[in-house]
Amino acid sequence: MELVIDNVGKLYKGKGWGLRNFSLTLRPGVLGLLGPNGAGKSTLMRILATITKPTEGNVTWNGEDIVSKPDAIRSVLGYLPQDFGVYPNLNAVEFLQYIAALKGITGSAAKHRIDELLEVLNRGRANGRLAASRAA
């Protein structure tokens, strides 16, 4: 598994560069993305999540360009931005069912994966509480 970010930049019309000349190669492991406000962290994450396209440069996931073939990275990427509005009337399981449906996972496959995630996250006991009431 390899994510290659090569000279990526994003120019916002009328606002200037949100990210410029950024390069990084990632392999399995843990990475923290830290920087001051305006450093381009959110712009980079939006590019990696294929929410926005870079103005310049290339991003490849296992050799596949994520702009022309976004499904390659979307199938393995989970992205929840800080300012994402959680649906306040859904509990954790309902919210995960919603996300599963968006990703095309249905029925017993969705139930199995949700149970698996709740177990990994040690949230089994809290899965009936409303998602908006949980600590971030």
C-alpha cells in the first residue's frame, strides 16, 4: 500500500493558494497531520478524500491516479472532517447504517461491518445513544 502525493497544489479563485508544492510518500503506519491554521491541512484532506481536485500535481494510491480513478482510494478511506454535521436524531448504529448505504454496503454485510467497528471502538454499550450526544 502506497499513497504518493507529488507537488500537489490547490488554487482557490479569488483567495490564493490553499496548498502549494506539497509532496509526501506514505506507506502503512500512523501519521499525524499537524500545522497552524491556514497551513493547508484541510485542503490536503479534501484532495485525498476526492472531495476537491488539485489544481496542480498528482496523487496516486497504489499507482492509480485518484482524480481519474477515485474509487480506488474511496474504498479504503474513511474521512470525517471536524465540522461535519452529525444528524442529531440518529444513534450510532443508525448513523453507521446511513454511511454504509452511501458507500453501497447493504444488508448483512453492513450489519456485520457495523458490529465489527463498534467492537473495535469499544462502543458496544453506547450504540443506542444519539450520535450528536457523544463526546468528539
